[in-house]
Amino acid sequence: MSATEPTSERVSRRERALERARQAVSEHTPRIARVSPPESPEPLVGGPALESPAARSTALFIGIALLMAGNGLQNTLLGVRAQSEGFGSTVAGLVMAMNFMGFLAGAALAPRFLRQVGHVRVFAALASAGSSVVLVQAVFIHPIVWGVGRFSWGVCFAGLIVVAETWLNELATNENRGRVLARYMVITMGAIATGQLLVATADTNGFALFAVVSVLVSLALVPMSLSASSSPAIVAPEPLGLRTLLRTAPTGVVVAFLVGGALGSISAIGPVYASARGLSPVQVAMFVAAPMVGSLFGQLPLGRLSDRVPRRAVIVVASAIAGTMCLLMLALDERGLAGIVVMAVMGAFAYPVYSLAIAQANDWLRHTQRASASALLVRMNGIGATVGPMSAAIGMSVTLNAFYFEMAAAHALIVLFVVARVLLVAGPAVADQGAFHPIPARATASVAALLRRRR
């Protein structure tokens, strides 16, 4: 008995101590709750400085404009400089065409990077890399270095456009989709044309214009980094086989490819051709900017017309006029006002054909197929934009007029193919056609998928 009493007393003392501790905690709990800090608002993902939709929209389009202006200036600058450095028309043309190969690769790789590290980081990395590529080309003037540089710039530029266009998707709803696409088209083409004209502000044989391109691309990072409150969803439509699309809507596929070849030659080979003709840098800039300025006046009228009459008829007429303008340029002096006007008219009819091709393909597809088909048509256009300038560059080794012949041939093939399809297969009724939306020639799958977005 006596041996167990001390143990019982110890257990009892422990129990009383635990009870006192529980009471003490209970007494102090209200006091702790009263001194707890007030709830802080949920932190914003990425910490953007611009929160309202209007501010984000403005910042986004400013960033796109700066990026496009830098791209436009670089295309013209390199084409002019390549001629003055003695590359030769064919070599210079092939170097410039490498940009489109890089664009195709970058458009395919960018979504993977976005999933891994996010939009802001991808944009910052690619803007820095692209800005550096431009400066490397200013220091090391050699066709191989420039070819690698053009490919690298194409990869960076495509990734930057994918980021911009995925944020563009966040701004678009069923109610404002048309306005958003129209603003994107006007800003894109206007900024490229403005950038091309900047070549007249300094000596193309110096370093200053390369620095201007680098600054424009770097400055695009500022508003783009502040334009979204979170990382937007990546538009990745389910793949659609090329064979299926060719069976269902062959006109859209063929036209997208051929018009890509024609339009790619304007931006890639145009500066090289004009320089080889002996035009001054200012005249070169006006020559290559004229078609893009003209496109701003042709997109919406032709698009609205295609919503009221058979769409394939509009494609045939627009392509025929564009091809005729290319042949008419053979008899004109690119330095004169007549030549600039004809190039502008050519652009007014040539550039809308790509948007018409996407709209025409969508007329034949089920709703669930349209986003995937639009993404595939973007790739076909990019392939055409690679093949066309390369074939024109090779042809220019025989005659400089191959620049016009290639574009005229591409439009002639569009006319022949579409007329054959009209004779063989009846098109959908006008009432069954979908709505036309303008699409820039260098768009990616992200903006193409925006056409069928539902929100």
C-alpha cells in the first residue's frame, strides 16, 4: 500500500497541472484573437500595375505596336543593308526568308514554354533575346550570321506574338470580338508600316537604326508585362489532320498556302528587290510600306462584301486584281507616285485574301472543327511564306523581275484553283456563310482560335 501511494499522488498532481494549463490557454485565447492582424486583400498574381480592362487593353496594344514597329524597321533595314554589303539579291533573299522558318518553329515551341514558366517570363526572355540578336547582326555582318540571326529572330518574334495574342483572347468576348480583331489588324499593319518608314531617320550603313530596333523591342516589354492580372489560358485546339481538312475545305488550305507565298515575298524580298533596283532607303521604305497601308483600306470592305455574296467569288476577284497589279508594276518605276499607288492597291486586295481563306474554310466545317482548322491554316500560310520568298530569291538570280513574277503566279494559281472548285463543287448558300473577321498575315494559332471563342 505504502509503495503505491507516491505514484498515485504524482499522477494526481500531473492531472491537476494539465487542467490548469488548459484553463490558462482557454482564458488567453480571446486575447490572442483580438490582437490578430486584419485580413489583407488577396495578392494579385504577377503583381500587375494595370488592373482595369481599359488600361490592360491600352497597354497590350501599345506593346504590340512597339513590337511590330521594331519588326518592320528590322526587315527593311536588313534588306537595304544586305545589298549595300554586297550579299547579292539571291543570298540576301534567302537570308531574309529564314525569318519565316524561325517563325514556324517559334509558334510551335512557344505554348510549351508558356506552360512551364508563364507568360511574363517568356515574354521577357524572348524580348531580351530578340533585342540581342538585332545587335549581334549590327556587329557581325556576314550572310551566315545574319541567316542564323533571322531564324533566331523569327523564333523570338513568334513566341512574343503568341504571348500577345493569348492576352488578346482574354480581352475578347462574343460582343467585342470583331472590334478587338479590327483594332489588332489596324495596329499591326500600321505599326509595321511606320517601322519601315523609320529607316529614313538615320544612315542604314551605321549602328543607330539597329539600336532603334533593339530599343523598340525592349520597350515593348514594359506595357506587355503590366497588361494582364494573371497568366491567361493557352489556346491549344485539338489537332485536325491535314488530310481531313483538305477533303473538307481544300480551297482554304490551298489559298492560305499560296497567299502566304505572295505576302511573304513582299515583307522578306521587297526591301532586297527595291535596293537592287537602286532605290534610296526612303524610297525602299515607301515601296514596302505601301501594300500594308493599302491593306488597311481593303480588309473590311472586301470582308463585308464576302458576307453578302459567294465568298469564293470575292477571293477570285481580289486575287485577280492583286496579280494584275503585280504585272503592272513591271511597266512602272518604283520611285514614282504611280508605282507606290499600284503597290498600295495590290496590298488592298492581296492581304484580305488570307482572312477570306480562313472564313471560306470555316463555312465548310462543323463548329467543333473551326478552331483547329484555323490553327492549321495559320501553319499552311507560314509554310507558304517560307517557300515563296525562297523561290523568288532563287529566281532573282536570273532576273530581278522574278519578285513580281512569283507574286503574280501565286495569285494566278489562286484564281485557277478557286474557279475550278466553283465549277466542280457548289458552295454553301450566302445565308449559311459565317461572319468574316480580319486576320493579320503573321498571326498565330492563338488569334485564329479567337474567332470561335465563346464566353
